[in-house]
Amino acid sequence: MKQLFITILLVLGGLTNGLVAQNGKFEASLSESQVGIAKRFKVTFSLKGKGSNFQSPAFKHFEVLSGPNRSTSIRVINGDMSRSLKYSFILVARKKGAFEIAPAKIQSGGETLTTQPLEVKVVGSDEEAKDNNGDEKDKGVVERIKDKLFIRTIVDKTKLYQGEQITATFKLYSRVNISNYSLDGMPQFNGFWTQDLNNPKKLRVKNERYQGQRYKTAMLRQVALFPQKSGTLTIDPIEMEMVVRVRKKSNNNRHPFFNNLGNYENKKVNITSNTIDIDVQPLPTQGRPASFKGAVGNFDMNVNLDNRQVKTNESINLDATISGQGNLKLIDPFKINLPGDFEIYDPKINQNINSSGNKIKGSKKFKYVLIPRSPGTFKLDPLKFSYFHPDKEKYITHRTKEFTFNVREGQGTTTQAKPDKSQAKKEVEMLEEDIRYIKTNAGNLHQKGNTFIGSGLFWGLSIAPFLLFSGMLVYRRRIEALHQDEALFRSRKARKVAKKRLKTAAKYLKGGQLDAFYTEVENGIWYYAADKTGLEVAELTKDRLRQAMLGQQIPEQEVNRLVEVLDQCEQARFAPSLAT
């Protein structure tokens, strides 16, 4: 396991080498240098280039409300790609004084980069902080518009089961004139498997009434979240930097009509959405069937066979389709139990998944090809698919009937030839000649006593079939045992499948299909880890993956690099607006 993880990291490093052409500065910044007690502020660590193994400071004397919130930006200019990273934290001070925020560290270009320390002065109140800040006018702007410009995180439920979908919507509300904006940080959705429902490249503004006030609103992002572990999970805030147009305050005695003429200026403000805690209930253990593999939702199963009367070496197509609403993408292929007389190929998977009505729904089809190698009558055990229905709060199992195959002997099958009695042995006819013709060469003569029968080659060829048969018997029993031990079977195939996915990812990257590239790389890592650990993909989290790798004595640096790759893939897939 350790060897292939390192191989994956090396291959991924080669594939993504062209994404970053430079290593830049690693800098730290504050949203404000003087704050009042209990006043929230943001500290941001920015890197131009590629980085990994980020180490944040301890933030002594401060309480961390949110973070690290990681954001990635990828830009393509004339075919050259550049990357920048940001790690941000929302902090609050609890006592007065002048405090230092220690430097942060990150690995980039084979070096350890360090930020400069930051000085924060905490005063008694927010009003005092405004008076002491050199930009108190800007702080006053923030206060004046805080009820007129904000971001809401809206979820359709705050209590649900593990694996059940929750829809999170991030919406901007404004009653001010916005000149420009940019997304500074996107949530990491730690503990969730995510899929975008709506990620507009251009904001669509609508009028909406909220708490008795009329606002212009725009959806920033809508995401389907599937919690992968139980407990309290937090949806971190989304951050935006806004440039708003506000009216200047005037101290002259001119008529208000003339004060309004050209008396506006642009001010930069940072806004952050609210955090939301989600109560995730574990799936019940009572009544959980053995065929349950982590599917949560409402599903149907349909299985079709194209032929049950075949000849040897002819293919049988078996299609198993799961359709419905829920975590479809996390559903694994079926386990097909057939005797060793059948050759079974890995299924071809077709997905037709959409987000109609803000819910993940559609179908996932597994197309199997079965080839019988021996004649006879064979039976396929019933296929079972179990899932948990969150609304009914119970497990449901779909089960097919037993399938029977009648296999006749076909062309290409090795059989023992029967003697043909019509063919009589012909005797040698002697010519009526007394003296035979003298041959000029010895022909195919052998020394007396040196015959083939009894020779070493004779005995070798005689014993070979028995040795071959014994070897095939041992191999067949080993294969049957491997198929019976699902965990061992998955572990043995994991390396081959992972390499295949990486090759496919390389093709996507070469063709410029970045979304498909990141998806294939991410799936390759998760499925390899699941196969090696014997867990289902739906049960895996980054923490469990980290523990499994460290348990295999994989160096922590390599573990951090792999988790960084997963973070990059998730960010590129689920925050494409930051990868433009």
C-alpha cells in the first residue's frame, strides 16, 4: 500500500507539474490592525504558487471562529497556468492589549516559506477601535452598511442522517450600489461529500423581500452536501470582497441638493456569511442488512439479462440499474457470484445524474459481460441492493430472482476426439520385387536401444499434463477463495484499477479537460484507499484516510501531500469560479 501511494504522488506530481510555473511570496495580512473586544476580524495567508503542508500559528490570545478556509485560484493566460493559495481565519479577541500573531509556514518549491509576524491591538470597545484606526472612515462605512449588505447561508435542514443530502445555498443581499466584487474564500465542507447544484459564473440579480426590507439578491453558489460521518459538522462561511459606492459626509453649509452632486466615493469592504452547525445522526445498526453498502435515499433496482441459453465462449450481457434520489455517485458495483467456469469482466458504468429540484437524482447502470467457458447448467445467486430510506427511517432491500443459465458446447471448446471406426488401418502393400532399391542416405534411422519411449523427454511430457492440471487446480481454488474474500479481492485489484484511472486522468489533462482530470484523480485516490482498507467509499473521510496511511508506516510528509492533492481536486471541481 505504501509503495503505490508514493507512486500515485509521483505520477500526480508529474501530471500537475505544468499547472504552476513559479513559486511566489508567502504573505500575511489583516482585515484591520485594531479591533474591539468581541469584534470579529480576518487574517489571511496568501501564496503565489504551489504549496503544501500549511502550518498555521497558534493564535494565542484569540479565539478561532472559522478556519482554515482554503481557497485556490488558477489562471490561464496564453496557455500558461499560474496558481495562488489563500488560507484565512476569522478571529475574535477576548481581552485588551497588544498581541502578536506568529508566522505561518508552508512548503513550496522544496523550501519552507514563512510569513512575517502581525501586530494586533485590542482596545476596549469597537468604537474605540474605530477612533484609533487610521481608516476609521472606512470602518464607519462598514457599520453603516452592515444591515444593507450581507451573505446568508441557507440550508433546507439542520438535522439529518449520515449520507442523507442537505442543500446549502449561499445568497448575497444588498441595498447598496456595488461597483465590483470577488470571492476570497470558499468553504471546505469538511466531513461532507459535495456536488454542485448551481455555480453561476455571472450573478443573476433578483428583487426579494427579507425581514420587511426589499433587497437585490443573487445566488453565489448552491451545493448538495452528503455528510460522511456522524456528529456535529460545521458549514464554514463564504467570504467576499466588495467595492461599494457610498455618499461622502459633508461638513459645509451648502444646500443638500448640491451636496448630492458628485459627492460619492468607492469603499472596499469584506463580508462573511454565517456559519451553520449540522447535527448528523448515525445510521441505525438495528435491522441493517448485510447487503447494505452505504446507499442513502430512495432507489429502485432493475436487472436485465439478454440471454440465458448460450453456447460456450458466447457472451451474456447483464445490466443492473439503480435509479432514484440520493447519493448515487457513491454506489459501488454489485458483487457477481458465479462459478469459476464463467469469466466476468469489470463492469462498464454509465451515469445519468442531474440536480432537478435541488436534489441529486437519476440513474447509475452497471453493464457486466459474462462468458461461460464450460457447458452445463449454472445458477447466479440473486442480486441484492439495500439502502437506508431517511424519511421512512428504515432499511429497504431490493432482490432479484435466481438466474439459471443453460450452456451448450460451442465452437472453440476443447473436447476429446472419438475414434472413427470407418477408418481401417491400411496394411503395407509389398511390391513384387525381390531386391529393393538401395537408398543413398540413412534416412530417419536411430541407434538400437535409443528409442523415444523411456527417454527423459518421454517421461517429461508424460508428467507435464499432471503437473499442469495440479497447477490449474491450485490456481482455480485460489481464485475462488479470492472471490469469496471480498476484501482481499478488492485489495489485490486496487493497484491495477488505480493505475488505469491515473492513465485516464493523464489523457484528460493532455486534452485540456481539467474538470474530468480532477474528478478522475480524486476518484482514483478514494477508490484505491477504500479497496485497500476494506471500507466503502461512503465511509471514508480524510481523517480516516490519514489514519490508514500512517498506520501503514507511510511518512507523514507523503500523507500531507496526498491530502493536499485531494484538497486541490475538490477545490477545482467544486469551486471552478476560483479556477479561472
